[in-house]
Amino acid sequence: EARDWIIVKQLQDVDTVPAHEFAASYENVPGEANVYRKVTTILAIKLTKPLRLCVKKNDDDDDDNDAKTKDDIGQPGSYLVQANDRQWFVPADVFESTYEPVKGDKDNGDDDNAHDSLSVADVELEGDDRAAVQGMLRGAFHEWDFDVVAFDQRCHGHGVVHMARYVLEYFDLFAEFDIDRAGMDAFLVQVELGHLDHPYHNVTHTCDRLHGVFWMVTKTVLKEKLKDEERLGLIVAALVRDFHYEGYTNKFLRATNNPLTTLYNDKSVQENHALASAFRDIKRLGVFQRMASFVQQKVRSIIIDLVLAADTSVHFDVIGAWNTRLTSGQFSLDDNAPDRLLTLKMVLRFADQSYPSKSADVMKYWFELLRTEYHNQGDIEKSIGLPISAFMDRTKSERHFVDMQRAHTSYLVRPVVKGLVMVIDLKEQKRRIDENLTRLLSS
């Protein structure tokens, strides 16, 4: 069929694979033109001792140990591997040169440690690193221009864990809600693992989002207006907004019939998946196990509302609701929980893409990462015969990149800040956005 891929095996066997199936199952071998490898996901466990295999001679001898044959199978150090309904042993050297961990895959199995490739102990800092990170959190972290990239690098890629710990402690939320510290630490590790190594939607971006949320909640009128459960809900929402993000837009997932679109009925697919994954881990790890049930439900509701409102497809709905509420003359942060929730939706939207309110260099840095991720999607769209989405065609000129920055800032960022500045003090951020837009228009 048109747009199918032809696979040649050993230069003689030929298969055809539908384009969407090929894109989901194969990856290019780096440095090799037209050479691809199939990506296979397996479960595996490394043996520390042989397995004892017991086989009954007949069903009537269930309680008779002598009626069973017992054999030790598998060499210590080798791997027991399972794919679908098959199991087999793989020598350590073969396994370790053939397979690599799937970072962030927490969707299968009930064993808490089945897929863990990182523990709480692995993210702890020592010596100079620990002192430097603590100094950054107590100092520069409280400024709008905090360098989250340098911070995450000093944390050896574990910045989201250390930043979230500090923020939760700063607001005394561990004590206020009797949050299980071990459970929260384990959850924060899962948050890190659940962010794949995408150019833009990664743990460093989540650090940037969490920092923006923290700044707005501590440096504006929100410091006195929010309830503790609203602070907690906002913090968790900032942490999980891109949890298990696929690296492509929701529109692309629908166009390629990704299984998640069926699971969530095409509605805010990745936002719903982030929420479901996060709440599963929160429950599994006992993070809120000592929190009163009605408080849990309140916090959960806030997290859900905030993350779903972060979906770009509802951007103008949120802006419209905000403007309508402000012009009603009845807006209040003091005694109106829905107004505070609407404010937090706007806060999270701005924190999620605040870089146009930073220096020109910082703004360009984040847009470069976003462009790379866009181009990755555009390449796949082109390869499978889909129309290339806006700003995702890597063959376009550099002028196209300037247009992308201007459109993103004008339609997605500036309206949020223009609305928020009516309630919280973001005048400096708005000034910088306007300054960056003027620069883009003149370039």
C-alpha cells in the first residue's frame, strides 16, 4: 500500500509494514542510512541464585514432597526474560549488550520495584554538591531569573527531587498534611523516572515550571490568599503535568491511533494519562495515606482541574473564563474558592511556558529545545504521509523559527500574563514579554 514501509531481511526476505506500525515499532540505527532496528519491550530480572523448578509427578501427589522432581535452573548473574507468554534465560554479557532499561516505564506489573532503575538513595547529594544546591535553593531560587538548567546539572539530573522537597518543606506541607516522607521521596523519584529524555518536555522543564509556580505563590498576593490544600494541589500539578509525556502532541497521537487515545476517548489524552499515572503511584507509595479522606479528595480534585486546564486545546477556554470572571465585578481571592482555582489554572499555564518573560538568551534556549522536539514529530509525520504540523517542518528557513517564537508568545503566553497582571503583580514579566516580542518583530 502507498506509504507502507518495505523491510528487507538478510537481503532476501521482504515484509511490508503499515506506516503507523513501523513508526511505533522501529528506530533508526544511528549513522546508518535506511537501517532500522525493531524495538522490543521485555520484562527481566537478574538472578542472584538458581531457580528451584518443582514438577509434580501427578495431581494426586500435591502434598507429597517426595512425589516432586526438583531441579535448579539458571546461572547466577544471568537474566530471566519474559515477552508475552514466553520465558527464557539470557547470559549476562548478551543481555547487557542487547537490552537497555525503559526509563520511566511504570505501567506494567504490581511489583513496586519491577521497573525501578533509580532509588531514593541514588538521588542524594553529598559534600560540595549538597552545600551548593542548598545554597541555591535558599538564595537564587527565590528570584525570577533563577537558572534551572545550572541547578539541575548541579543536582546531577535529579533537580526535580531536590527542588520539590524544598518547596514542600518551605510551605510546611509535610507537617500540615502528615505526608509520608518516605512515600513522597519515592514518588518524586517516580516523577523523575516518568519524564523521558525529550529535548523539551523533560525533568528540567518541570523544574522550570515548579520554580515559576513557587515564585508566583511567594512573591505576589497569592502568598496570603491560598489555602494549604491549594498550594499542595498546585505543587503536585506542576510536578506531574508532563508525567509520561510521549514527546508528541495530542493531535499527533489521535492521527496515529495511539492506544492512549482509545483509553481516554481522545480527550486531553496525555494530561489524563499523566493524572492516572501519578495517582496510581501516589496510592501505591502511600504518599497521602495519613491524610483525611475528604482532604485527599479535595487535593485530588484541584490537581485534576489544574492539569486538565493545562491542555493547549482548552487554552482559549481558560482565558475566556478568566476575562469573563474579571469583568463580572464579583471576582475575589478572599472568599471564593472557584476564583482561586481559576487563578491557579492561569498560574500553572504561565509557569509552564514562562521563558518569554526571561532574557532573550533564555527565551531562545527553550524555544530551540521546543523546535527540536517539533521537528522530531514533523519528521515522523512526513515519513508516514501525514500533513506536517505548524512549525514542525525542519526544511523551513530560520525565519520560520522567529515566526514560531512570535506566534507562541503572542497567542499562548502574553494573553495569560495580560490577564494575570490584573490580579497579581507580574508587571515586570509582562514588560519583558513585550520587549521580546518587539525584538522578534524587528528581526
